[in-house]
Amino acid sequence: MAAPQNYLAVIKVVGIGGGGVNAINRMIEVGLKGVEFIAINTDAQALLMSDADVKLDVGRELTRGLGAGANPDVGRKAAEDHREEIEEVLKGADMVFVTAGEGGGTGTGGAPVVANIARSLGALTIGVVTRPFTFEGRRRANQAEDGIASLRDEVDTLIVIPNDRLLSISDRQVSVLDAFKSADQVLLSGVQGITDLITTPGLINLDFADVKSVMSEAGSALMGIGSARGDDRAVAAAEMAISSPLLEASIDGARGVLLSISGGSDLGLFEINEAAQLVSEAAHPEANIIFGAVIDDALGDEVRVTVIAAGFDGGQPPAKGSRDKVLGGSSYGSGREESSTATASRPASVPSEPSRPSFGGLGSVTPRTEEPVPDPSPVAEVPPPPVASPQVPPARPYQDSTAEELDVPDFLK
């Protein structure tokens, strides 16, 4: 009798460079299940501290194990030099996550090479990277932008998490060490939010094919995470997820959405419905929404919502502020009416409307406010006040002419 085949999706998480290796160390520490971890670095000493299943020192010859010196060209060449080794450890993967801290040398230069290899092997390839803190300097920021642009061309979906936004959800007394740990935690959440949908049997179950339908060749993606307790906890968590400080842009107009809701055994059907409805209203009207619900009693009375939005028209998500109006009211329709009246009373708000694809109705509001301007065209009928015409010039000629025609003696003049 033939041995039963394993139909589970093979998921591999590659951490490349210092930031990427730190991130997978965090994932291993919290016990992320169902994935294989691969650490790649040019710094041999940092690699020794990793608990990954597979470790690749790609700097043996080029950097003698001393790191890339924050030079992306060195990181890129090191990865290219060890292309065959990287290909070998990625073989057989259905999904590959490439995680890195952008701005340095090995991660910035090497991540696009790893992603290129993964895609050439037929794996669904997802990049999850961080943009550096402002205090790390302009040079690092510029290198990060170049690295993100290169990586975007090599992955199916790219999630970029701006470290600076972590400051908005951190205490003013937070240490630098804790700030970088927070960045690792967010990278973990990005990977876990997707892998849990596939590897954790859920109340409403999802599989690899569901995830692939949303994330294959989706371009830029946004990730939001929210959690809440108490009344309306599911809706509150969903609002928090789609207005997360980690989002650089709005999820408006996303054509593909992965929505994961986790809660205890008391998670209610109406709670799930309300949270899912809120997210679906923020996305494109014809969005492909892949929804999963997981019961985890360890959460107690907490509900967690993870939203990953992708598939934007033009490849880039729209500007952020537009989402705030979605959150203004739980009813999508009422939000539309409110914003239309606001547009009529405050024309200054009109410029923000076009950035919002999901509120098509607002487009018609703007022309209406402009119509009144042509409307004054009836004022063009104000010319009828040729009431001035009664200045009857004939009157003068008449008097003058009669005066001239009469023969008036000089002494009467």
C-alpha cells in the first residue's frame, strides 16, 4: 500500500541580512509553526546567533564573513555568488517569504536576488520588509528606497512596514532596543498573518490556493493589525486594522483582501459579519475577499483582526487620508451622504475626494458644486437691465433739433 502523500503547502521564510535574521529569530522564539526558516547573511558572527533550520554564509569569499559594510552592491554580489546554494535550499517550496531590514548592505542588495530565485522555482514569493527609522540617516533611507524598488520587481507581493510609524504606537520612554524589537514583531505579524491562514485549521478554513489567488502578481500590498476587547470588539479591531498607524496608504480600491479574524470560543457570528462588512466596504466593490476565522481559546475575550490588501489599480495604493471618512460612520451609505453635504458646505474639502476610488458617488458631487458657477449664467440675463436704454438718446436730439428749427429772435435768446 502506497504511503499517504503530504498535501500541506511547503512554506519557507528567508531572513536575509541583519534585520532579516533578527526577524526570523523572533518568529522562532514565539513558535511560528508550519514553516521552515532560512538565515542568510554575510556576517558570520551574526549568523552563529541564529536558531534557523538552515544557515547560509554568503560572505565567505567576498567579505570573509565580516559583513557587507552597509553596501548593497556587496550584498547583491554575495548573493549572486552563492546562487546555486540558495536555489538548493529553496527547492520544493510552494510559498517563500523574503524578509529584510531595508537600508543596509546584505538585506537591501541580496533580497531581490533571493526573491528572483524563489520565483524562478515557481514559488509564490512575498516580500515583507521594513523601511529604516529616520534617525538612521539619509543615506540609509535612500538605499532603502532603491532596494524596495528592486525587490518590488522580483516578488508577487511586497509589504513594506515603515519603522517610523512604530513611534506613533510606542511610549515616549521606549528604548532603541525595544523599538527594533517592535519592528521584528511587526515583521512576525506580517508573516504569521498569512501563514496562519494556511497552516491553522480554522472555523472558516482557508488553504494555499485561496491565498495565492489574492497574492499572486499583486504588486504592492498593505498590512494592518488590530485587536480589541469588550463591546463591539470585532468591529473595533477591524477599524484598528484598516486605520493602523503601520499603513502608509489607504486600503481603498484594493481588489484582493486577506481577512483573518481570531477569537475565543465565544466569538459570535454577528461580530464576524460586522467586522467583515466594515473591511469589505473599504475595499474595491468587486474585490476578491478571502476570509478566515480561527478559534483560539488562548485569546480569552480578545479579538484579533489581520487585513492584508493588495491588487491596487496602477499597482500602488491610494493616498492615506481618504480612509478616515470610511471610519467616520459604520454605515457606508451614510458616510457618503455626510461627505457630500460636507463638500457642498466646505468646497475646501473637494480636492481630497478624487483620491478615494471606492466612493464613486462623490465624483458627481464635485461637478454639482461647480454647476452653480455656470448657473450665474442667468446673470447673463442681467443685461436686460438695459433699463439704461431708457436713457433715450432720441430725447436730446428731439429738443435740440426743434430748438434749431425755430427762428427765435436774438433778443429772446
